Amino acid sequence: MPRFFVEPDQIRDGYIYLTGQDAVHITRVLRLGRGDRLLVLDGRGKSYQAVIEDAGRTRVICAVTGEAPVFSSPGPRLTLVQGLPKADKMDLIVEKTTELGISRIIPLVCERSVLKLEGDKLSRRRERWLRIAREASKQCRRPDIPEVDLPGGWEQALRDLDGATALIPWEEENALTLKTFLRENKPREQVYVFIGPEGGFTPREVELARSHGVRPVTLGPRILRTETAGLAVVAMLLYQWCDLGGRSDG
């Protein structure tokens, strides 16, 4: 059954209104019409079974026939604080971490970030990342869409850490490995992972994070590219603490 994400305000009085590219895709690509069925999700965890009542070129109206069951992901809510990389690497990071099951992405402007975004470029880039997250959620059949913040500085990234589990992979850390951290710590409801841009975090940035309770860890003997490090750590945490790899029988 075809799946579409809508905003909650597109669901009113038992009807769902799909517009724009969704309407074009339904009528011209899928060639669906009156009587055909869709699965519609609000991006916040609710899913609806619907049947098309009117299919126009610019708007498709569906009647809600029932709520579909949604399986919530067990485990903590995982946030990736990603040092802003250059070029379009952030596109890949947003797409793949969405597929893995990330809950929130905070693009972080670091001392060594090469990409500089200001004014309208900030909002346009965020809209691009939101579209990528939306399409990735649709493709991987997850019932929600991760949050993607506007790029910001350390004050924004550190302000919500109270009561959270937070770690920062750093090439200068030699004592605490990620394996040991995962073995010795149970996750809290919120988990934050800080990943540096090209060139990594500066010692001053790591000390700032450490002063807010973020634990530096080592990923091992190899230095990973920023787009590799984020995906690798997110995958390991979601496997250890969430549903990546299947739900635990225990």
C-alpha cells in the first residue's frame, strides 16, 4: 500500500488532504484514483488507513477509514550532534541516520567547520535536510520523521543535556573505549552523540563538552571520516540499546 507523510493540519474532520508533489505522485505516477487505498502518516507516530474520494491534479482528498497500528521503537531517544561538514556530506548523514532510526539531528557549527551558512542559506539548507529525512522515512517505512534543527553553536547543542547520556568520540582519548562505555552504562531516556567535522573537534571544544557531562570515548585505532564516524556510532548505539538488529527477546 502506498505511504505518504502529511502535516497534522492536513488531517481534518475525518479527511486527509494531500497537495503539491504528493498529489502529482498519486495521480500521475501511481495513477491512483477514487476508491484506491493509501497509508498516511503524520510524521509524529500516528498512521491512518485512507481511501481516495477525489483525485485532482493539485489536491487529493481521502477519507480516513481507520488508524493503522504503529510499532514504537524501544529504547532511548537518540540525538546526533553533527559537526557541520563541507559540501553535501550532511545530506548523506541525514539520509542514512534517518534510515538507521535517529530521533533528532543537530547540525553544529564548530571551530573547524569549513561550510559557512548564513541568512536565507540556513533555512534553505534545513528545508533540504527535512525533505531528505522525509523521503528516507518513507523509503525505510518508519512511522515518524526525525527532527532536524537549524545549524547552531555549542550553546544550542549543550542546553538540553540535563539528565541525558552523552558521549563524544575523540581521537585524543585513550582511556575509555566505546565498547567499555556501552558495557558499563545503561542509557537514560535521552542519548546524545557528538561527532566532529573534518579535522575533528579542538581540545577547547572537547573540554567545553566535558564540562557539561559529555564523556569522551575512543572508537579504536583508525581515524574515521566525519560521515563514517556518525553512521558507525549511531548504528552501534541503536544496535546496543534500541531495535536495530531486531527487538530483543529479553
